[in-house]
Amino acid sequence: MNRFISAAVLAAILTPVFALPASAWEESRFLGIDRNANDSISLQEAEDYRTRIFMEYDQNGDGRIEFEEYVKAEGLRPVTAAANSKVEVPDEYKEIDADDDMILMPEEMKMMADKRFKALDENGDGKISKDEFVSPGL
């Protein structure tokens, strides 16, 4: 019985500790998108965020994100794997790649920002509040 009580107490103490990083991450991600710090994300801020992500992932600066650039930017290949070993195409990549050519273009990123924005803006007020901002986010 004492072990059970000890385990329950330990679980009660550790649960908030392990949950904290996830909520802190969501908060910091929200703040990184909400550039004017008004506690809401506008459609323009969502599109600007996707533009920043695009520029970061476009490692060779050619105005498009090839799948291999995405793999490297997202860290999808284990460091112990061979340099060009096969990586399964994630659902997010498939969702963004509207024409299924395995290359992401700025227009596709903008369409994704708009689509996710509309999905997150539950009350239709044209902005995303902290309460509406949930994973996978923008």
C-alpha cells in the first residue's frame, strides 16, 4: 500500500513538470508568430510566419523547397543513417505539396497558412487567440 501511495504522490508531482515544456513551447511559438504582441495572430502574421519558415527551409535559396531540404530542416533522418537514406514523406509535406511534385513553392506555403488559419479561427473573427492556437498550429 505504501508503494502505491508513494507512486501516486510521485506521479502527481512529476505530471505538471513534464507537461510544462509542452505548454511553454506552444506559448513561445505563439509569441513568435504574434509579431505585434497583441495576443492574437492575424492572417498576415500567419502568412509572414510561413514565409519565414520557407526561407529557413530553402537552404540553397532557389525559391523552392525540395524534399531533401525539408528532411534536413526538420531533422527527419537519424544522424546514424546513411546520407541519402530513404525517409517517408510526412503528412504535413503531402498536405502542403498541392500539386504532388515533391517540391514546395511559396504559393503552396501561403495556401497552407490560409487553410490552417481558417481552421484555427473557430469564432471567425479574423484572428487566432491563444485559446484557439493548438497543435499542429500554423
